[in-house]
Amino acid sequence: MEGDATYGAQDPDRVRRGAVNMGSFSVTIRPEGSALVFTDGGQGVIGAYDAEAFSCSVRMRLLPPILAVESNSACGGMNVSFSGLYRRGD
């Protein structure tokens, strides 16, 4: 699974100033039923969520047709977050 997120990319002034923050993750992990949880840290990828980790930590739950995602604040630059409700695009 891979994820990319930005903060400020939709603001032309921030883009012009080079003030766009970016974040990403790339992990290989199997979901458990409708849930996927990981922390990508110094010891590799572990199947646990840690809101206090200094490494990217994410938990997801598929609630069709919605994917609910929560991430800590360590998946990229300032204000970058993967947290939210996602729906498959057509």
C-alpha cells in the first residue's frame, strides 16, 4: 500500500512560495478482515497503531462504501495528514 498527501497544494500562493508540505508511506502488510493497521518505524513495519510514535502510524477500516483512515502526525511535513473518510472514485 502506498499513500501520498500534501498540505497547501491547492493554494496557488503557497505553491508559488514553495510552501507546500508533503508526506508519504509505502508498506507491505496484510489487512485483518476489514482493518489495516501499521507503524512504519526504525524496526520496520509493525502491525500496530501508535498515536505517539515519531514514525508514520496509520489505521484504516473499510466500512463500505467508505474507507475510514486515522494517521498520527508523523507521516510527513507539518499539517500533512491521511486522516479522513475516503470513497472510491469512478
